Amino acid sequence: MRLLFLSLVLAGCTGSVQSAAPTVAGEVVAVDLDPWAYDSNATLDVRTEAGETVRVEVPARTNLCQASLGSLSEIRPGDRVEVRGEQSASAVVTPCAQPDHYLRRMAANG
């Protein structure tokens, strides 16, 4: 039993931090790129399958992000996206700080 416990503890210590970043998928219901004009965060509101709306913020200086962000200017309301990033205390997800973060448009269903 001790060996099993020790194995689980060690596995947790060597595990990837990637699983800590939340992944959100759903339909884009709003896009606001205007804040980029004054060096602030663009926003996407994403409605999940559960009906929850999640705010996604993308920094204006995407060239400083380690994330794979694709072309945000091509994302429109009605598109389906998947996002992985840091989640703030106010539940805003920001894909930027880690190489495993991303924002990607998903293929349309049907």
C-alpha cells in the first residue's frame, strides 16, 4: 500500500503542468478587437455546450505570447473555437503565457 501511495505521489510530482490550464470550447457569441487599437486586450465571448458564457482575452502584443493564437481577426460570432489558457479569479481565460496555450477555430459541424 505504501508503494502504491508513493508511486502516485511521485507521478503527481513529475506530471505536466499543462493539465492545470483550463480548456474551453464552444460557439463565439461576441468578438471585440477594438481594444487592440489602444494596446489593450481583445475579447471573445464563448458559449460552452453547458450554456455558460466564458470571456477570453487576447493581449494586443500577441508577438510576446508563447501561445499559438492563429488569426483572431478571422474569428466571427457563430464560429466554434477551442481555447486553453490561464484563468483569472474572475473566470477570464487568457491564452498567452505558456507554449501549450492556444486559441483555435474549429471546423464547422456538418
